[in-house]
Amino acid sequence: MTTSQEMIDLGETVARSGEAVAIVAGRQLMLSPSNRPGHPASFSSDYGPVVGVVCPPGTTAIAYPLDVSVRSGPASQSTLIAVVVPRAGRSLIIDRSANRQLHPTTEVAPLIDVGRRAMRIPTPPPDGQPIDLLDRIWLDRVMTTVLDAGLGAEIRWPVVAALHPVCGSRPQRSHPTPVARAQFRVRWRELHALVADSSLRWPSMTPEIAQWLDTGSFSRWCIADTPEPIPILTDLEELLDPAVHQQIEACLRPDAVPAGDASGSGNGGQL
């Protein structure tokens, strides 16, 4: 088993060299696109050089460089980090810059998932369900619509409701009420399969990448691609009519809506 100091040393080596490295049978092995099955272009990704890589059998740890934006007070700047993922033990992120606490703007979980998938280790199961992803997409669409309309424009609930993915192709009567959201039956493994077999396109992910990921890592990759909902909800409270904002919150928190108050129905969860 590798020690924590060995992992730190490995991360510092990768941060200096900018090369991805695996520990195989106690020795360091440099990884390259030749460790990817298929065409390397299929695995182009912002998550670093080991997306799509399959490490040799017996790999006990992997470390890989990644350019990220790091916040330092109100400003941010690009820096090179090394993500270190052991087969057993705690993963690390090493910053090339000394004496600075690292706060990557990219979600950390998908970065760790990449190393585990390169070693073909299962990742933790998904948190939540795909409806959480659709809600994030919805809020982003609402914010875009509000900003495009300009300050002072009146955006009514039917317009807002029709932007939710559960409305499918029938926005005129299909509102994302708590009932409609509850009727959305797609699970992460099903969504994963749709992207992996090219039936559904996800903007940052090719079918080859989806096939390389497992369902847990796939779910976190998708979630990391979408904006955090809380800041958008906070901003929308200032930009929308209070009644419209309350209806948005009622959809996102269906347990808080009194029985019989969820008028309208969805289309049964069509993507």
C-alpha cells in the first residue's frame, strides 16, 4: 500500500513535469494517449489527459495534471494542479504554487472520478436523480430568458414553466408542477445508457466518454456542467414577480406544496 508521503511526492512530481503518471508494481509509468482505447480525439475533455485512459493491471495509484482557475480573494488565475488518486486511501490535490490554499472553481468530485475510472475502479453511486439535473437546466434557461427580455420585462408563469425539460414538445399546457416532476421516471443508469449509445447528446461528453464512465461518475460529470441552483434562485427572486418565483420554488420543493395545490400536469417525463 502506498503511503500519504508517497502520494504527496507523486503529486509534486506531476505538478512539476506536467505529465500523467501511474504507479505499477512500485514503479512510475508515464501515461499517454496510447493508453486510451479507440481514437484519442474521442476523449478530448476539460477534465485532463487521463479521460479515456485504461491503466495497466496492477496500478496502485495515478496522478495527472490539470489546468484550473483558482480563486485568490476576489480575483482568479490559472494554475496547474496535480490530482492524485490511489487505489486505496485518500485522494489528494497538489497545487504547484506554494503556500496557497487551493479552491478550484471546477467541481472536485469529477476530477477524482476520472482517476478511479482510469484504474477501472467503481465510483460512488449518484446523489439524487436526473430530475435534479433537469431542474438546473430549467433555472439556467429561466435566467437566460429573463436577461434577454431586459430589466422590467414581465415574465409570466406559463413562459417560465414551458422552459422546463419535462414539458417536452407540448409547452402550452405542460407545466412542471410537483406532479409532473414526480412523474419523471428516468433514472441515472437509463440516462447514462442513452448518452453512451448516442441516443441522446450531452454537450461536453462523447458516447466514448460516456462508455468509459460508470453511472456515478457520469451523473457527477453532468451535474458539474450545470450552474449551481441556489445563486440563480436568489437572483431570480429580485428579477421575477414574487408569485412566479414562489411557483418555481413550489416545483423544486414539492413536499412543501399543500395537497391539491399542484395544478396542471406534465407529459410523463419526456426529455
